[in-house]
Amino acid sequence: MFSNAHRQPIGFGSSLTPLGKSMLIVYAAVYVLELIGEQWLGLPIYHWLALSPLKSGNFHIWQMFTHPVIHDPGAPIGFLINGLVFYFFAGTIESALGTRGFIRLYIIAALGGAAGGLIFGGLSSFGVPCAGMMPSLLALIIVFGLLQPESTILLMFVLPVKAKYISYGTAIVTALTFLAQTNVHGAYHLGGIGLAWLYFRAPVRWLDTDWWRWKSDVYRRKKRRAGFTVINGKGNGDDDKPTIH
């Protein structure tokens, strides 16, 4: 999906861009408001905004847009870890793909997570509300391993591991914990990883908005040309050249 000519050299831990800083601020502000609403005012914000299974009776269309920015109010440590992972990887990926490419990847992973969670929730009784930035975060980790497979990352800030092994390990652990039913959001996470991988690596361009825009422009030009008719006047004894109307 992304040719080497469009990739910029990157290093792990690139500084957050203005976009990354703004996203972290929004995430933090939303989570603080959520904690105040849930824990102090008794408002079921997570219940309203997290992505509920279709057959649960609690699904609402707005949850397709709110689930990526809402997080479990009972897991503040998990939220802080997510924010730390975002801090380390977001600037790096944005430097490589550009701001537009980063936003596309991030949104596509969130949509993939929603699709995975809804599909699995509809096919099983193991459906729970899904929310959070984790599908997009996992996608960033996977893509970093694809961009810079030989780069070294200090796992747990101690153990040096090549990025490609972090990438493979992330996908394998997510799949295994899902199959073992120890990760209730496994389908949500795998959906984000899968769709992000397709967007980044698949040879087809059906997830590339620029490609669809180009195809639409080609179609419009062909349609305009089809509205013109060539009239050959020679059949009427006219020696003039054909006229386009």
C-alpha cells in the first residue's frame, strides 16, 4: 500500500507532533470527565459510549464514533499504559507515513476493531462492550515492525528486541489470548490489527482513499466524453470533417 519511495527514514521514539499532542490531550480530558461522571456523579458514560454488541439491545449508532475515545473507568493504569505506548509510537509512525497517512491508519484500525467486535459479538455469546484506543495502538506497533524491522526496542525498558519480533509477537499474543478466551476484547483488537495490515500491505488499493478519488475522477471524465456524439457529414454529400457535438 505504501511504496518505499513514500516512506521517510524514522527512528523509534520520535517526538510527538502537534497532532499527537492534541490527541493525547483529548484522550486525557475525555477520560478525566468520564471518571468524574462515572465515579462521582453516577452517570453511565461508558455504557452509553462504548461499542455494545448488536444483539445486546444497548447498541446505538453513535457508538461507532465514540468507542475509540472512551476507556474503561475501572482501569486507570491501563489507560496510562495506553497513553505511554501512544507517546512512543505515534510520532514515529506519523513521521514515516505523513499526517494524512497516520490519520487514515489510525481511523481504519478503529473501524476494524469495531467490525471485529460487532461480528464476533453477533456470532457468539461472548460479547462485551468494546472501547478504547487499543486497536489503533496495536496497529501502530505492527506497522512500526513492518517499517523498521531491524530497529531495536527496549522491551520493558530493559530487554533489547528487534521491532519485527515485537510486531510478530503482538499479533501472536493477541490471537492466542483471544482463542484462549482470556482476552474478552480479543476480536476487537484483532479486527484493528487485521484491517490496518490490509491497508498498509495489501497489493489491492481498495482501502486507499486517494486511489478511489482517482478512479472517481476517471469515471467522471469518461462519462463526460460519452455525452459527445461524432456526426459524419460525408453520408449526406458533405465534404466537411466530422463534427463533435
